[in-house]
Amino acid sequence: KVPFTPGYAVIGDVEAVGVEVTGVSAGDRVGVLTVVGGYSEVLYWRSDRLIPVPRTVNPAEAVTLILNYLVAWQTMHRSAKVKAGEKMLIIGASGGIGTALLQLGRLAGLTMYGVASASKHWMMQAAGATPIDYHTQDLVEVMRRAEPAGIDVVIDGTTRLDTIRSSLSLLRRGGRVVSYGEPASLGDLPRILGTLVRRKLTPDGKSFTLYGTSSYFLGNRRPYEQDWATLFHLLETRQIAPVIMRRFPILEAAKANELLESGTVVGNVVLVAPELLNGDASSS
């Protein structure tokens, strides 16, 4: 609906605070999970939802932690509860969340398989994952041949009913499927929810979970704060290195969106305030 300003995650410096605000000062570097409105030069935001950001990290890299790495970390560690040595399939392994899953999965000691087009397989191989081309290969056939006993975890970025069903069929007993993001088709949503309910009512040793960030906005922010602190530590110590394909001035947001919609992006696209192109305030 017009007027509408997109932008899900932002990092910037606090310019001013209200007279009753405590714990935040002008000049602090912070992040915000905005959901909408991030493509802005100035934001007015609640102080209790500002995320402390170390000045020791590159802001263009750090902004990818606010959403993409958060989703990757929480789907792996809070939803799927992965363990070292387990086998994980990533459906949608080449975007901002997918590349984060690859890096975090490697850190967690997982055996990984990733689904993406052939032109992006180099990135998965560099992360130690086995690539699968969804254009030319049958996912179920390839995975059953590679892992006849089944796999432990599927992280699905498509939220498609057919993909969820295929993923469940690939699991061993005790396996977990976690889907994140909006359903590819709204018509699928009732059947996806039905699949979720049936899994709860008739357990067969396999689980299906829908991941979302809604609990953050409902007040349960402690797990998010803990996970952001962990991720910033990993970035500071260079245990993770966000993949950024392009940086655009924020006034060229339309070009950035065109690139995202082209299907050619590997990793992240970041918008930067024009006067700070050498690395201060960023959004994605």
C-alpha cells in the first residue's frame, strides 16, 4: 500500500534521545529490526528495541546479522537444535540467509548439502557443502542416494507445501524440518498449517516447525539479545564473514531491488547512506 518504505534491518548511529530514555546515548551505534521503514536516512525508534553494535565491526557486514544471520542461527540452534556431526540440507543456500547457514553450519561441525542453481555452486563448495542443482537434479533422488539412512535436519527457505513434504520424506527418525519466510503460495498456507498440526497430533519421530520472529515483537526479546551478542562476537573474531555481493547508496534502492529480483544474487545486498559509503550506516 502506497506510501510504503521497505527495509527490514538497519544499523546506524543514535543522533538524539528522549529526556526519559536510559541505557542509550547519542553517538551509540545500534541496530534495529524494523520489518518495514529501513530504507530511510533517519528513523525514530523505541529505545528498548535498539540492538548494541560494536564499533569494532564493519557496519555493512554487521547489518546482515540483524536479520539474516539471526534467522540462520535460530533456525539451526533454537528450532532444529543441531548437534555436531549431524547432516543438514539447506533449501535456498545462496542468498543472505543461505550463506549464513553455510557458515554457521560449518562452525557447528555439520555435514551439509545445499540447493541452488549451478552458477552458485562454487560458493557452497567453498563452505564445504555438497551442492544440488534444482534445475537439473531431482532433490529426493539425489539425497536418498547420498544418505540412504536419512538426514537429521532440513532448513527450508521456500515454505512450499511440496518442498516440506519432500523434506519430511528425507528425514531419519528424530529428524527435523524447519521452514522460514512467507509461504510461496497463500493457497498453501492452510495445508502447511494442517501438516504442522498433524505432526503434533500423530508423531512419527519426525518434526516440522515454522520459524518466525514474531515473538520478538510480542516481548520475548531475551533470546534474540543473546543470539545477536553471540553473532557479533563471531563477527568480531572473524569466525563468520558475511557475503556481500553489492553495496548501493540508499538513494539507489530501486537498483538494489532490481538486482535482488534478478535471481543472480549470492549472499547479501546492502544499502549505505551516500555520505558514508566507506562504511558507517547500513540497511538491508
